[in-house]
Amino acid sequence: MGAKRVAGSQSPKRRTKQKKGAKVQESATPEHRSPPVATLPDWCMPALGLLETPVAAAELPVSCRDMVAAMLPKSGLNSEAGGRHLYQRQFLEGLSEHFTGLQTGHQAAVAMAQDSIAALASEQTEVVSKVGITNQRANEMRAVRDAKQETWKKAVNAVAETGEAITTAQERVKNHEAEHKRSQEEVERFGQLMVTKFMPLKEFSFPGNQWRLRAKTTQEVADALASISPVGVEDSLQDALQVAFRRRPKENESFAAMTIEYAEKLISKHLACLDEKIKSFDTTAEAGAAAVTAAKEAAVEAKKHQDDAENEYIAADNQLLEADTLANDAANEENQLKPRAAELAAALEKAEAELAQVQSFIANFEALREGLPAASAAVAIAGKEIIDQSAAAEATATEEAAAQSSAAGVPAEKNINIEASIS
């Protein structure tokens, strides 16, 4: 017997001729339509929550998670443990083993966050110690720098004082030389006065017809004596000389003789003082020159001390700059650790929350798997609340990722909705 021929299965297809100018309708690719969404029972929520954790998402592909989600309503999870058949028990035991293994990653994340916080705390302790040490060092160096600066300022003032001492010593030498010259001129002037004016007046060498010249010469002598007379005697001496120089020596006028003798002694005493000054000039000049030399030597020493003090001040200031730099670096390092501490604390809080969520899911799942009827209602409600919170957070993150992908022109990866996958 031969095989029956299927009618029409091998008949050629009829070709239709395309009219000229007619447009060929493009075959539109039908869009993928999600299956109708079915509402899952509340007792599925713990298992679904575990399937949507980041660790499960990383270990299981989407198709596998969708398959598990689709099998949950038929897994007998909501029934007593003794009423399940073999495949349901194997399915739930496999899920239990896998869900228990999910804790390991979360526990490791918590441990890692705790280790990071402990390491950061140790680092912060070292940095705080470094800040204290560097600040103390900077304060010590600041005190040293300030002391060096004060010493340098005093040295600058000392150099200025030695400069003034040199000027004073040189002025004294200069004034002494000028005084010596004036003394010599004074000796010459009074010597001439005695020879050319005083003695002729004393000896009455002017004839009577030269009374005007005698009166003029007498005035010149009186003016010269006024500069060396004791205070209060000038006018009296001048009047007395006007009278005394009009008397002849032989007239034996006692007042005139006493006046002339007083004037002569006054000039002699003045000349003796001048002569003493002139004789002591060399000694005084040597002392003045020695004072100038000593002042200059002191200035050199003061300048050397100023240079040394300035170098020490500059060195201390540079050391202070280095100490301040180290202190600032330590303070900046301490400030940089603060946001890291906040980040690690937030990471630990997140890891602990995720671990607590996973443990809660597992506890609820195991309670259902063990068939504990008293815990079923509480488990379902708690699981649903946790699922809702997790789903809300993931939905927000998904929307943000989709918005960023859309802005970049790249289609976002389609998220598999649990309810859609079950329906």
C-alpha cells in the first residue's frame, strides 16, 4: 500500500501578476504582545520576591525565573506538606536549596561592608592621630618662627643703632676738628688784639688828636672782651674800659689801672684755656677716631648677627610652611574620609536591609513549604508588603534606566513582569 497523497500540500501556488505602478505593501512585523496578566495568589509573594532579588537575577536568566514563577501556582506551596506529590516536593526542595544559597551573597556583602567600615575606622584613627601630631608640630614651629622673627627684628634695630653711633662719632670728630680750628683762630685773633689794640690803649700810645681812633679801638677791645666775660659783666666792663683807656699811665688812677688789669687777666686766662685745648687736640682726636673705629666694628658685628638671625628666621619660616602643609594635608585627608564613611554606612544599611528582606522571604517560604497553617496568613500579608515595597523601588529604578536609554537612543531591555509571565 502506498502512502496517501495529501491534497493540495504539493500543489504549486498561483502567482498573481502585479499591476504596473501598484505599490507592494510592506509586510509589517507584528509587535510582540504580552500575554494577559493573571493575578497571583498572595502566598506566592515570598518566592517571587526571592526571584527578583539582585543575586537571583544575576544567577538565573529571565526565562528560568519566568518558568519558576509560572510553576509556583501549581507547586502546592499553599497546601499541606503531606498532600503534595513527588514533583511538587522536588520542585519546592530545589527552590529551598537555591533560596538558602541566596543568603550567602547577601551575608558576604554585609560582612564586606562591615570590614570596610572597620578598615575605614582604623584609617580614620590613624588620620586623626596624624592631624593631632601635625597640628602640634605646626604650632611648635610657629612658636619657633615667631621667636626667630623677634630676634631678627631686634638685630635690625641694633644695626640701625650702630649706624647712628657711627654718625655720632664721626660728627664728634668733625666738630672737634672745627673747634680746634676755631681755637687756633681765636688765639690768633686775641694775640693780634693784645698787640695791636689792647697794649697801645694801655700805654696810651694814641695822640690826643686821634681820640676818635682811640674810642673806636676801645670799643673793639670791649666787644672782644664781652664774648669771654662772665655773664652780667659785659656792660659794666665796657663802660669801665671807656673811662680807663682815657687816662694816662702816669696819672696813677687806681680804678683805671684795676680795670685794665682785670681785662688783661681775662684775656690771658682765655688764651691759656685755648692753648690747653690746642695742646689736647691730638689726644682728643685719637679718642674720637678710636670711637669711630669701634662704632664701625660694632656695626659689622651687628650686621653679621642680623644676617644670621635673618637666615634662621627664613629657615624657621620654611619649616613652618612645611609643617602647615602637612597639617593641611592631614585635615583634607580627614575631611575626605567623612563622605566615604557615610557611603560605607549607607552601603552597610542597604546590605543589611537586603539580607533581612531575603531572610524574611526565606522564612516565609519555608513556613509555607513546611505546611504551617498558623503562619500562612501572616506570611502572605508580610510577603506581599515586602514585595510591594521592593517592586515600587525597582519600578522607579527601571523607569529612570528606561528614560536614560531612551534619551541615548538605545531601546531599554524589557523587564519581565511576574504576573505577565504567569498568565
